[in-house]
Amino acid sequence: MCRKVIAVTLIVLFAATLPACMAYHTKKTKKKQIAATYYDLGIGYLGEENYQAALVQLRKAQALNPKDARIDNALGLVHFYTKRYREAEKSYRKALSIRPGYSEARMNLGTLFAGENRCPDAVKEFRKVLKDPYYGTPALALQNIGLCQQLMGQPEQAETSLKRALSLDPLLLSASFDLWKFYYRSNRMGEAIRVLTEALDRYTKMQRPEETNSDKQRKKDKDLANIHYGLGLSYFKNADGKNALEHFRAALNLSPDSTLKEDARKYIDLLE
């Protein structure tokens, strides 16, 4: 009889506390949902380069859900783009303390280090990113490693890293351009011309159709302008005026409003 009374009492107590538990979890879930809305708004403003508005929304999100690493990573980007680099580093590190395997935040931290010429620290972070089998763009990490290795006075390692980046993503035009700069500065004109010619050939054959008329395509156009400009410089240095003129014109057509415009125009006027 006593056991039955105890069991009934426990059931009554559990039933009494159940609504409170449900209310707590419902409130917690609602806060996360509101935080997610603020986060989405912040990301939207970030994409529009409205950094002040992005900061306001992301701080609201963080106040409601301080354990969401994505929010700290996004705050790091806002600080980075507004040149508050110490705040950016703090935000990236906080994101990584919440989620150590968050490769996007680690990549951003490495990029920050590279921009501050803290190349050994940057390479360390990029190599950690490469260990993540689920990270979507390992070629970018390798490209960044290659750039850091150049700054660290490791030309052979830099060349290897950039080649590895291109083996993973043959359409990474910026990596082809970085490899070209390495050859051009080393006065290896044959290899400089070859690497950019191959990049153009690959792009023509393997162009991703979904990028047409998109922001990504505009970025590709800028990269293609750099490729043509690099070829123009290489042919000009090789005293091949005809091919140089062709590529300077292509660079101008692809990016008529960029800082490349004046430089390309000078060579065109010289060669015509």
C-alpha cells in the first residue's frame, strides 16, 4: 500500500512539473527562432555591405542565442570589413571555442592573420582547415597557403601549394593568376604564359553554366580580366606585340570600370 502511495505521489509531482518544463523548452526554442531571424537579417545586410545594420541585427541574435558559433563568425566578418581586426579575431576565436571544428571561422581567422603578415599563424590555421574532409573549398586554403609561403620566402613550397590548389579546382582563376605572378616575377615567361593559357582553355571548356549572369559570374569576369592582362604583360615582355594587344583589349572589355582599365589602356595606346 505504501509503495502505491509513493508511486502515485511521484506521478503527481512529475505531472505538476511537466507544464513548467514544456514552457521552458518552448520559450528556449522560440528565442532560438527569433535569434535565427536576426541572424538572417544580419547576413543579408552583410551581403549588401551595410555593416552597421548587420552589426545591430547580429548583436540582437547573439543576445538571444550566445552559443551559436555562426553568429560570432558573422560578427567577425563585420569587424574585419570595418577594419576592427582585434575585434574580428576575438569573434572568430569565440566561434571556434563554441565549435572547434568550424572550418569557415578558422579559414576567416587564417585570412585575418595573412592580411596582418602573420603568415606562420595563418598557415597553421589553413592546414587545420585542410584536415576537415567536409570543408567545401580546400583549394582556397591551399591557395592561401601558397601566398603565405611566398611571403615567407619559400618559393618552391609556394609553387607546389598553388599547383595543388589548381589540381583540386581547375577553375580557380585567382590561383592561376597567383601562380602566374610567381613565374612572371621569376622571369619564367614560358611558364607564365602557359599557366594562364591553360587557365583560359579550362575555363572555356568547363565553365559552370549556373554562374551565368550572377554575382559569381561577375567575379569570374574580374578574374578573367586579370588573366588576360597577365598574358598581355607576358607577351609584351616577350616582344610579341600582336598577342599582347589582343589580351590587353580582352582585359579592357571584361572589366571596363576597374582599376585595370587605365593600365590596359596605356599598353593598348602604346601598341596600336
